[in-house]
Amino acid sequence: MGELLIFGGTTEGRLLAEFCAKNDIRCTVSVATEYGAALLPRGSKVNIGRLDCGEMSELIRRGAYTFVVDATHPYAAEATRNIEQACTACGVPRVRLLREQGELYGHSVGSLDEMISFLNGFEGVILSTLGSKALPSLAKVRAHGERVWVRLLPSEGIFERCAELGFDEKKIIAERGPFSVGQNTAHIRRSGAGLLVTKDSGAAGGYPEKTEAAKLCGTEVLTLARPSEQGLGLGEVEKMILSRRELFV
């Protein structure tokens, strides 16, 4: 008898946990935050906390997990590397669960450096929905204190962090999504942004709602494209788990 370990924190991770619950698949979901845990199905077995590679290896060994699914965010490259290294060290098979990808709208860049170069060539007001991890990069944008608005998850110390990097407190939108087209439209109009900066977060991450709002406001869109990855979609991962059902029941 074994158990499945899902590294989650995304819509796909939650959906996979729901699938496992409905099909009596024994699994644990590892998430970084209490908020991520609260979104999981009632009764889910959960591990909460941000883990490095060594801590992931310890978790895998301690739980005697027989298979791992990496359902972390498409842009969480470090987490994905750590999961891969931990699974290799423990000799446990893993699969990367990929978010469905649609067509991008407007301009796109492949890296943060390209993004900064593009933004420094843009003359108007910018609204970033990239999250707090992008703040150090956005601080390199010309006149960022005057031109850059940031939409962030509300968290302890976030306003202090923004102030340290030179962002204007009045240009911070600290709200928790998901955001509708109407809410995105309101944020764009509140900021007066001529350019919306976003990740290719897919339908699960609200990308269509952002781009539709930008169209309504006549605002340009700059998308930070996803890193290239190998993996399987949600339906394919579900089929794989069912094919190994005897390992997890």
C-alpha cells in the first residue's frame, strides 16, 4: 500500500485533490500557505509550509510516498527544480502537471530582463499583476515610483516591502482574486494604465478576464510567457493515477 503526494497550491492541484477524494485515492497535498490549504476538499490530508529540496526529500521519505505530482504554479521554476531533484534523490517517480495554455494577446516576452527592457521603452502608466516576486525586477523600471502600479496579494509586510523598493503606497492594489472582467476593468481605470503586465496564467489563473478588461479599456497588454516544460495535462494525469490505482488504495 502506498500514497500519492501532490505538490499543489494551484487550481490544478485542487482539482486533482478533488479527483482523488472522489475516487478513493490515498493522497497528501503539500501547499505553501494556510490559504492554499483552505481551498482543498474537506478532509484532505495536507502538509503546509514552504519547503526546500532537502525538506521535500525528507517529506517524501517520511511519508513513504510512491508517486509524486508536481502541480505547482507554471512560473514556480525553483519549486519544480527542487521537486525533481528530491524525487531523483528518493528514487520516486514524478510527473509535471501542466496548466492548459491558450493564445496570448498583445505583446509577449520570454524573460524578466526582456520585460524590463520593454517597460523602459514604454512612456505611459503601467499596471503589474505579476505579484510580489516581480517587485525587485519592476524596481528597475524607469521612474517606477511614478509610473508603476502593482496589484498584489494582501500579506504581512507587503506595503513595507514596496516602500523599500521605491513604489508609491497609493499605487498598490492589495486584493485577493480571482478577479472578474469587471474588477480587472475597475483596477485598470483606477490606475489609468496604458499597459497591463501579466503572466500567461491561463484560464485557471484569470488570463482571459485580464485581457478582456484591457480590450474594454483600450489598454495594451504585455505577457510574460511561460517557461518551456515537459509534462501532462490534468486529464492525462488523472488517467495515469487511475492506471496505478492499486498503489494508492
